Amino acid sequence: MELNIITPDQSIFSGQAHSVTVPGSAGSFEILKDHAPIISTLEDGKVIIRNNKDIEVIIIKGGVVEVLDNKITVLAEGVVTEEN
């Protein structure tokens, strides 16, 4: 699947993912290949990106996720960096 995570300021992640877990407003949920189309609001929390054995975690500050035709777009209000 193709994953893009963007904020109003910049693109945070663009690449392929085997699965993605996002912090939905009603609880975290996982997106896998051929997931049904969905648009959902997101809370502050972890976006967990899995590729085979690799796992990357990006902490976002709320936003929206759209899933359509194996393309995932996370529009985050912001991200938490280790510097903050």
C-alpha cells in the first residue's frame, strides 16, 4: 500500500507499508491491503508503519485519515519530534 503522511508545513512520510495503525477518534485501528474505503478523524497518538520486519512510529497531533484503493493519506495537524 502507498502511505503519505503530511502536515500543513511538510511531507513527513511517503512510501510503501504492509500495514498501518492509526489513532482513530473511537480507538486505534489497523489498515491492511484492500481495506474498505474510509475517512476518519484522528486523535493525538502513534501512527505505526509496518513493512515486513521493520516498524516505524510517528507521533501525530490529531488529523484525518483517508483510505482509498490501497492509498492511505494521513493529514496530521502536526507531529511530535524528539526535540519537542
